[in-house]
Amino acid sequence: MCAGCWPVTPPLFVNLPARLANDRQEAWMNALEVKDLHTYYGKSHILDGVCLHVKEGELVTLLGRNGAGKSTTLRSVVGLTPA
């Protein structure tokens, strides 16, 4: 995990026996993992060390005010903005 990233925990398997639930959580895989993402527009440093971890089956949204970097983050992750 990146320094300064919010920890993301896998979903709890409530109805499974304890041993099986632990095995399932340990095997949970990242569907998307971004570490230390930096993006520049010219000489302006727009994204500074963004980390993002999305587990299989999770639904995630980026929230923030106008100009906070939501679109730039997604564009950088998919390669539309040079990172």
C-alpha cells in the first residue's frame, strides 16, 4: 500500500464459516491498483502521488469539487492524459 493512501478492506463474508471467510478475504484480488500517480499539464503538477486500490466486485466513485482532479485522475489511469 502507498504511504498516505486510505486503506481499503475487502467486503466481509458474514454468512461463511470463520476459516472460509478468512481464506476468501486473503485471496481477494485488486481489479485496479494505481500507485504514486503524477500528472502534469505543461509545468503545472496536477496530480501528486495519487494511490487507488479497487478490489474485485467493488463499486467506487470519485467525489470532489469542480477542479479537484476527478476527471484528470480517470484520464491518467486509462492513458488519455500523460502521467
